[in-house]
Amino acid sequence: MSALLHRVGWFATRHRGLVLLTWLLIAVAAIAGASILGQRTSVDISLPNTGSQEATDLLTDKFPAQAQGSSPIVIRSTDGKLTDDKNAKAIADATAALKKNDLVASVVSPTTEAGASQLSKNGEIGYLSVTLDRNLGQVTKAEAVDLDDAATTPIEDAGMQAATGGALGQVVDAETSDTSAGIGILAAIIILLLTFGSAVAMGVPIVTAIFSLATAISCITILGHVFGIPDTGPVLATMIGLGVGIDYALFIVTRHREGLSGGMEPNASIAQAIATSGAAVVFAGFTVIIALCSLAVARIPIVTAMGVTSALAVLIAMIAAVTLLPAVLALLGHRLNALRLPWRKVDEDPDGSPRWASFARDVCNRPWIALAVSLLILLPLAAPVVGLKLGQPDTDALPKDDTERIAYDLLAEGFGPGFNGPLVVAVEVPKDSDALTKLEADIQKTDGVALATPAQKNPAGDVALITVFPTSGPSDEATEDLVSRLRDETVPKALAGTGATAYVGGITAGYVDLADRISDSLPYLIALVILLSFLLLLVAFRSVVLPIKAAVMNLLSVGAAYGVLTIVFQHGHGAGLIGLEGAVPVVSFVPLMMFAILFGLSMDYEVFLLSRIREHHDAGEDTHDAVVSGLASSARVITAAASIMVVVFGSFVLQDDPTVKQFGLGMAVAVFLDATVVRCLLVPSLMVLMRDANWWLPGWLDRILPPLGLDEGGDAETSPPGTAPA
């Protein structure tokens, strides 16, 4: 591995112009393509072999007019009823404008006989029911905004209030991550400037990370027109891609500056940095990619899509770190340390700063104390995870000025809280059957049902749709109980002996199925990620004990992050500090995604720390001294890298979407604990206590493992390929 990367580093330095031009052409092509096509994300939840998906498939096949569902454009009168002449004319104008839009298949107005049920009892609140001629996943944000403007403008001009809700409102409100990414970049600039003491050295990781991130996000935008990518996907990819992009460059630049301080020529130092720290980057990057791609084991398309898009951002950041970065460093040469801060020493000390060396000795000389302190921090934070309950995204937690939230509140006021989370019962009935009459009556009598609409039949008369409005809100446990009650009791009893078949679906039921699927899949995902990470680290460090220890340490930091999510979001403690009005459900796919992401990212710091420890151990130091030396030489750069990652992740708490807030806070907490408590206290103390057992590897296993380790021991090659090493 190191020899191959050494050649890659030499090629990038000797042909830096070609490498830079190639990257520039790729980035320009990707950005141009994304700009032309526009952003398109999916709001669909497809879950094969679930009740909600069966309902969707049945309607798509035999009742396509109802398969796409509808989105409400909610209207509130400020003067009289909606049926008054002035208000009714404005609503008619909005209806006409919508019908002219190529995306719209049908519009039902609350002021018409067909839409009488869409008008509140007092006549002051109603909604236009808008059905599109395509899946919302095929609608770009720009198209959704145009449609929203066409409908709301005549209504607002007449002095009424209008807000687009449902899935269409979600597309209209879809956020970009520009602000959060900007805050993360600003924080990274400050941290890198203090770490390197040079404005030029600081700029290199920033430039390469932004370059790779822009390329990755553009590629993801283009892929959104081919595959269903959820709206959270690009935000999550930005969060991860920016963090790892800066971190990977930071580790390599630090190693290169050590080489320059030791008197090496720039090109030789770059090649050595790519062969050593670059090898650690590749192993760490592939660990993250493997963890993210392992999400496919859950068999949840929306989760798989988020995992793949995030993995793509990591892959591009990793490739940029070992190709684009050395070309940029070669272009700078000795000017890398230019524009120095007057009070900072720029030269890198391979042995680390005296303060970190003193800290490392204190930890390793008192390992039992360090171990106890670590567990006293991590275990109490992880304890609340025992009570973690998974839920669905809660529109009620969005900012009050979001159109989706305004529509949500108006519908709840006019029609009741359950109107925001309707269930659909798709029924396949034999012709001339009276099964629907009993089914409608039994559903209406079911505890928790506010209203069940009369069945709508398709033209062939063999499929019908009943819309069910619960008495409780979409994210309430009572609504989840209603879904189970309808599926397990009401529907089977009503249709027994009739030959009819029915499925309970809709977005709310889809999220219930999603939570169930995740609960079933999470143990398998954890086992698979741990196994694959174990095998990768086994090859990297040629030790059986170190990968097992790394897996346990990562589980502790992930568990602590889960505990914090439970405290803040599920119980609402401190929710106001992050812009929430109170407790909200922990979205079902967040823990699943977080596990894969955090397990992979935790391995980043494990690989960089262990690679330095292994380097000193291979150089002849015993385990105690190797741990002291490895921690002293890597702690400063690991904490700097983690600080950047924490701020990048933490900045996404500023986003309006509660789901993004959960990702941001959870991952920021996990990375902070992992880089401080786990890597600087727990791992060193355990390695000192375990002594030579850390390096245990059976002889038979050593013989069959592929020779792909980090090979950081001894002197790396410093000559061009084909010549004798210096």
C-alpha cells in the first residue's frame, strides 16, 4: 500500500500541471451539469414488502390517479368566509393558474361541490387539493417554488393567507447547507491557522476540501435525476464531505511539514507524506465508505441512498487528498510555510509538543485512573439510550415561518391534528361485492379515527381508496397504535370471508413501517459494520486485538451520542438552546445512519493514532514508550482535526430541519468524545495495560493476510520510483 501511494505521490508532484488540470476539468464539468439540471430530491419512502408499500403499489397499478397522492395549499380568510364572492374569485384564479402548470394533473377547490369536505366548519379555512402528474421525487425545488407562487399570489393579493403543505411544501422549503458549511469553513480556517501558524499552510486543506466537496455535491445533484435521493442526502453529504476533506488534508500536510523541517526536498517529503499519512487516509476513508455502504443491508432505499451519497463525498475527498493535494503542495514548494503568524513557531516537531508529551506520559503512567475517568464520562451519557424510541419527522417542530409549518398549523386548527397525517386504505375488491360498506363503517367506529371518507373506486371498480384521518397528530404514539389496530384488527375482521384484500398505507404509515424495519435491521447492520471494520484493521495493523478494541471503543462513543440525542430531543432537555420549542421524536433513520457514519469516522482517528504508535513500536520501543510517543506526536493534530469536525457538524444544528439538527448534534458530540475521551484517555490506557497482547497475531493468520498494511515503520522511500531510497 505505502509503496503504491509513494508512486502516486511522486507522479502527482512531477506532473502537477496535468493533475491540477484534470481535477479542474472534472469539477467544472460536474458543476456545469448540476447547474443545468437543477436540484431534484425525493420525498418518497419506498419499503418493499411492507403494508404501506403494498398500498402504494396497488394504487399505482390499478388506480394511478390516486397513487401520487395530493398536497394541500391551505387558505385562511381574514375577512369573511372563503365562499364569499371576493374570496371565491381569488381561489378560482389560483385554481386556474395551477391547472395551467404542466406539473399539475388535477386541482380540487374548497369552494366547489366536489371539494366541500375541504372547507372547515366555520368556512374560514380550506385547502386546494393539488395532485401532480408525476412523483414528487421528479420535481425540482425551482419547479415547486414556481408552482407555489402561481397558487399563492392571487390568494395573497386578495388579502388572504396561503401556505403550501404536505410533500410539495417540503420540496418548497428544502434547505441548502450553504450557511452551515460557511460557518464550518470559517471555524476550520481559524483552527488551521492556529495549528499551522501559516496562512498558506492553512489555506491548502481548505482549498482542496472545498474543491472536492463542490465536485461531490455536483455529482450527487446529477445523480438525483437518475436515482431517488432524499432531501437530507445532499446536506448530510456536505456535512461529512467537508469534515473528512479538511481532516484528511490536515493529516497529510502535517506529515509533509515534518519532512520539510527534517531537511527533505519538497517533492520527496510530499511522496513520503502520501506513502505514510496518505496510507492512513486511504484505510480510514475506506472504513467510512464500507460503513456507509453497509447501510444497504437494511433494505431501505431512502437510507441506502443517503449512505451512498455520503460515501461518494468521502471517496472524492479521499482521492483528492492523495492526488490533488500533493499537486498543490508541489506547486507551493517551500512557500508552504509563507505568511507566518509572528508569535507562532511554524516548524513541525515529529515528536509532538512538550505539553502533549507530558500529557501522554501522565496518561500512560496512570492507566487505571485514565480508564476510570473515561468510563465515568461515557457510561452515564450512554445510559439514556435504553429508553430511546424511534419516531418520524415532526412538521410541528419546523420554524413557524416555514410554509410547510404554516400549512400544518392551519390544517390542525381547521380540521384537527390528525388531518396532517392521513392514512390511506387501498382495497382490492371483487366486483359486485358489498365488502366496502362494512369496511367503511368499521373503520369509522375504530378508536382513534376522527373521520373516514367514503370509498373512491377506480374506473374498473375493482380497487377503492378510503382516506382515514386520525384524532392524533402524525408523530403521536396514538397514531402509530391506530395503524397497528387497523392492520391487525379492524380491516381483517371487516373483510373476513369477502375475498377482498386491503392495505393500510400513506406517509404516516410508511414511517411506522420504516421504524419497524430499522429496529429489525439495526443489529445486522452493527454486526456487519463491525466485521468489515475488523477485517480492514486486521490487514492494516496485523493484530487481532487492536481491531476488537477499536470496535468496542467506537461502540462506546456512538452509544454516548445516542444517549445525548435521547436526552435533548426525546426528553426535550436543552431543546430550546438549539432552536426547538420542545421535545421531538428521534427520527427512525437517524440512529441507523449515525451508527454507520460515526463508526467509520471514529476509525479515522483510531487509524491515525495507532499508525503512529505502531511506527514507534516497529522502531524498537516497548508498548508503554510507543504509546507515549505515538500519542504525543499525534494528539495535537487529532484534536485539531476533531475540532474542525465538531464545528462543521455542530454548525448544522442551525438548520431549520429537526432531522438535520439531530444529525449535527449527535455527530458533533460523538466526534468530540471520540477524539478526547476515547483516543486520548481510553485507548492509550488500555494499550498500556494490555502491553504486548496488543500486537498478538497467530502465525497462520499472518501468513495468509494480504501484504497491504500501513507499513509506517522505519524510513519511507524518499526517492523517485526506480531509484535507490535515500
